[in-house]
Amino acid sequence: MPAPEPEAPTTARSRAKDHSPWNWLLFLPIVVPLIPAFFNGDGPRIFGFPRYYWLQLAWILLGVSTTTLVYQMTKKRGER
């Protein structure tokens, strides 16, 4: 008789089945920087930096904030 296969931890199995609608927000920091209209121009300038450069920082902040929001809304309560 063959030995039974070890089971995967429940946390890995439950995370693989996470179909939360909050996960759709993760497309926001991927799609928004791909819109060329945001980069089509020099102004307005912030502290002398053209729009392209300060928008790069804004996209980083958008990515961090949406990732944090999705994590907080989808994490299992009672787990650490």
C-alpha cells in the first residue's frame, strides 16, 4: 500500500482559493501608468520637475496604497 501524500497547509490552500473582489484593485497601479495621456506634456511642474518625473513617484504611491488596501481588506481575521 503506497504512503499517503502529505497535505498542504490550510493557509496555502485557502489563499489559492481567494476570489475576493478587492483583488481587482491590483490592476489599477498596472493599467493607470500605461495611459499615454498622463505623460503627454511638460507641465505642470512641481518644484521644477516636469510632469513625467513626479508622476513616476505618484505611481509608486498608488501601487503601495492599493496593495496595502487590498491586503488589509482580504487578510483572514484571527491570523497573524
